[in-house]
Amino acid sequence: MFSPAGLAVRPTSDRVRETLFAVLGSAVVDARFLDLFAGSGAVGLEALSRGARDAVFNDQSLQAVQVIRRNLQAIGVDAKVYRFAAEVFLNRLASTITPFEIIFCDPPYRYERSQPLLLRIIENGWLEQEGWIIYENSMRAPRPSAPAGLLVWREQILGETRITYFQAAPAP
């Protein structure tokens, strides 16, 4: 797998990916998966390898997008790849995308807009009913809290990494 050069991209570690997919289990099979801060695309590619029906990749870095396309080409998979800041992606494409069962958010560790980001996902209809948002961030950063429409289902700590699993609240 190819990865962007430099320190701008912090790939999700193998250990974190293994843990994430062990928790999700069969929920990945036949799911629509969004890798919102995709970097090299490793998490979305793993979702596809575990039976996800579809994966969409987004990253604001041109270099990251080029690497994702290269990785997709290397394994012979066709998928949509976008180049937007996450907030722009969530606003601009809201009316054109079918909701996802699983959305993976691994923003830069200094990212400070988790609450508005999670709220935008819910308000713009990005998450399928009872779908999942998996949010990876640093233990040094505040844990994102669940806005209306989301419930914190589980949290895991792996070294310096926190994984928060949100599930869409059931419709009333």
C-alpha cells in the first residue's frame, strides 16, 4: 500500500484498524462506508476487503487523493475519491450522496471542530438510520461528545489513540 510522504498524514495504525474492524464485525459486510479524512485510504480499503459494498474516500490533500487513487488502481477497485476539506465535502455533496452505514473520521490530531463536524453529518443526512460514526482522535484532545441524534456506544483507548463509536439514535 502506498502512503503520502511527509508528516502531514498520520496513518491509522494496524492495531487500531484491527480493533476497529473487530468491533464492527459483520456490520461492515454490504455496508456503504465513508472514509472522510482518508489519508492513504487504508481504512476504506480495509472496509472493502471485509465486504463493504461501497467505499467513498475524501481528503483535502491533493497528494493524499493521488495516493488513494493509486492504491485503488493497485487492487483493481473503482471507488469515488473526492478532494475537499471535510466540512466543505459534507455541505457541498449532501444532496447527491446516499447515506452511509459507517462513517470513519480520523481528522488531524489537532483538529478542533469535532462537534460541528458530527452535527453536520447528522443534520445533512449523511448517516443511515442506526448507522455508525467511528471517530479517532488523540488521548490528549477532548473526547467528542454526541450531538442530538447520536449516542456514544463505546470508547476504546489504544496507547495515544482514542476511538469513539457513535451510533445514530433510533428514530422516535
